[in-house]
Amino acid sequence: MMASDLESSPLPAARRPAAVAPEFGRLGWASRLVLAVATVLALAATGIMILEGFSRYVLNVSYFWAEESVRFLMVWAFFLTLGVAGFRQCHIRTELLVQRLPRAAQRAVWLLSCAAGMAFAFILAYSSIPQVERFRSMGMVSESSLELPMWLLFLAMPVGGVALFLYYLCAAWYAWRWGDPFAAAPLDDEPDAGVAAALSRQEPLL
């Protein structure tokens, strides 16, 4: 029998290898792109704050546009990373009760959490669209000399809501098909000895 015949012939169900759950939370270039943009925005806001502080206390000059631009940049940096933070398991979770439930109950809790997250993300995105449209139709701009369109600032809310909705949608599919979508990914480096001992219940966290 040829090797190709062995590959094409179906194996009995008992001898088939068990399906391995794929790793959840790896977005590749999309994740890196979003994080890079958010990082640039946050760094720009930090640079403006440093410039404003230096100008106030050394040159005794204040820039009216500095505070406004920092707010705009930080709002966009925050909402851009809502979905990516979820995929990278950076959202806060409480698992003390869930991990002691039976497997079926755990799956139900995961799906319920995903449903609540999708509902919140949908409300966030849907309710912010009328505000964006109102500012756009009115042509309202910011108070500083920059005169930035206000709808551009509020556009961060539906963008972040859609990103968060997509994360919870993927998490719900993973919970239904494979397992816990909220479990922290294993670290590449070895954890600190004290942290490892605490996680293995050899000593308390505090």
C-alpha cells in the first residue's frame, strides 16, 4: 500500500487524534497595527503634556490647544485598544468561583459573559452614532485654535464598540467550540519565583 493510500484512508473514530483547541487571541499584523497606532497616539499625548509642563513652569507660557489635543489623543488611544486588549487577555476577570464549577456550568458562564459583553458593546456603539451624526451635521468644532471637528472625537466610541463586539463574538464562538476564551495566555518567559509559588498555592499572594 502506498503512503498516499494511507493518508487518504479514513481512520477509525477511536484512533483519530483528538482535536486540539487553537490558541485564542492571536491577531497577527492587525493586532500589531492597532497597538502601534494607539502607542503613537499615547506617546504624542505624553510629549504634548511634557511640552506644556515645561512651557508653563520654565517659559511661563501656556498653550490653549495642548489640553484639548491630549484629551483627543488619549480618547482615541483608549477606544482603539478595547478589542485588542480583550484578545490579548488584558481585561480584568474574576475566576475564583467559575473555576470551581462543573465544566458544563463553566461553559454556560463563559457564554453568558460573552453575551453580556456583546450587549454592552452594541449599546456603546449604537447609542454613540446619533451623537456623532449630530455633531457632524451641526459642524461643531473644538474650542481651541485647532478647531478640530467634534464628531471625529466621538467617532472613537462606535469604533471601540464595534471592536469590542467583535472580540466578544469571537470569544463566544471559542467558548462554544473549544473552551475558556478568557484564560490568560502562557507567558514566554519564566515567571518570578514568588509569583510561581503563589500560583501553585505554595504561599499566599500577599
